[in-house]
Amino acid sequence: MKEDERLARIGREQDFYNTCAKILGIDHEYTVPYRRRDRWNTRKLGNGRYPGFGVIRYCSSSYIIVMCKKGTRVFDNEQRVFEFLAQ
């Protein structure tokens, strides 16, 4: 993956997670993923954890997994996730 593509993906993920945090009213601090994982640099928890709600995994803009008290759901669109969170 080229560096500009990587930075664009990081920007999309950060915007998505920040929008989810605003809808839920929960603070979320985005951490930029490491380029190469090893034993020492993956000690921090990843993105998508919202205390009191659950976990949101942004795999791509067309594959998003939401795990919460209401159960686990898979969405194919960011807008549908936002609508689900607003309920």
C-alpha cells in the first residue's frame, strides 16, 4: 500500500470513529496504527472501543462490525451504522 493511500485510509477511519463518538456521547482517542506490528509496539488497545457501549470495528467502508449490548451486527455502509447508533 502506498503511503498516500495509507494516510487517506487513516483519515477515513479517524473521521468515522470520531463521528461514532459524537453520536454516542463518549470520548474516543484515535491512535494511528503501526505500519509493521511486532512484539513491542502493539501494547495499546486498538481503536473502536467505547466504554459502556461496546466495540465498533471499521474493516472498510463497506464492512463494519458493531458489537454491543444489543448484539453483534454487520453493516455494509457507514451511514447505516450512524443511524443504528442514533437509535
